[in-house]
Amino acid sequence: MAGSKRCPECGTPVKVTNLADHYGRVHPRAKLKLSKEEQVAVERASVRRDRPTSHADWRVVAAILVVVAVAAAGIGAWWITQLRPPAAGRIQVSPTVWDFGDIDQSLQTHTFQVRNNGTTPLRLDGISTSCMCTSADLTYMGTTSPRFGQHENPPWTLTMYPGTGGTLTVYYDPTAHPERGHFQRDIYILSSDPAQREVVVSIHATEV
């Protein structure tokens, strides 16, 4: 064992720095049997072990405590942000369902209100529909988007500021299919709202 010495009394390998403790615990009366050089080595080891903590040592301990405290504060702040929903744009559509009732083969339209009820800007990322018979566009601050349908919609985004809103106009064309009866069609609005990335607006109609 590196840095060790066999106890002259019992032959047990003991670290030199622990020799004084070994003698005190196992051979309390045998210390005087050591040679003068060995007694000096034991006393030096005892002095090194029992010396008071220096100012430098306290500075190291203080630095470690500061690092631990800063790390704990950072983890706590991160955890709080995970528990508290971040401020973000919040989309609200009203109403979310509209029933045209009994209709003939003429074009039907209805307007829905779309608002940002959040505290930061809301980004709209696109609009699409569930059927080729249904299309929609959105008007905000005097500007109207392209007409969106089921397929081949153009790239489009819009920023809606907090507390403002626009209108979503939905168009239903009964002549797009020859069937009669009750139909439900959906309009999908994609946004940056973390609580609901996609809002679904539904329309109902009964073709007679």
C-alpha cells in the first residue's frame, strides 16, 4: 500500500498519516516503544490532521457554497417557468359552430369572429377546409387573405396583435356535389397559440 507502514506492534499495514490514530485506538500504551524518528513522524501526522482550517480553506468552502446556491436558484427559476404558462397570443373564435339549416343550391356564407385575447402577438400560420365545397378567407385591419380551400393553399401568415381581431368568412357551395341531405364541413386555423395550435370551426347544412 503506497504511503503506508506496518505497525511495529501488530504488523497491520497502516497509512503513515493514520498511524497516530491507530496507536491511540489499538495500542494506547505502546507509543513509547517507537523509535525517536517514528515518534516524530507520528506527531507530525497528528499535527497535520488536527491543524485548524485556514482562511484559504474557508474561502474554498465559501466558493463551493456560492456555486451550489447559484445552481439551486437557477434550477428553481427554471422549474417555476415550467409550472407557469408563458405569456403568448391566445386565439378565440366565436362562434365555433354554425348551422345553415335547410338550404337550396345557392352559395351560403357566414362570418366568424377571430380575436387574439393574449398578451403578445398571435401568428396565424394558415387556413384550410375539409372539403372542396367549402372555402374561407380572413380579413384583418382592412386586408383580406387569399381564399383557402381543401387543397393547394398558398403559403400565408398573419400577425394579430393583442386585443385585436378580424373576421373569418366561410363559403359553402352546395353545387360542388350532387348529393342531398345533411352535411358537416370543418375549417382549420393554425396559429402560434401554445394551448391550441389548431382551431376547428364547423358548419352544418341540410340540402333539400
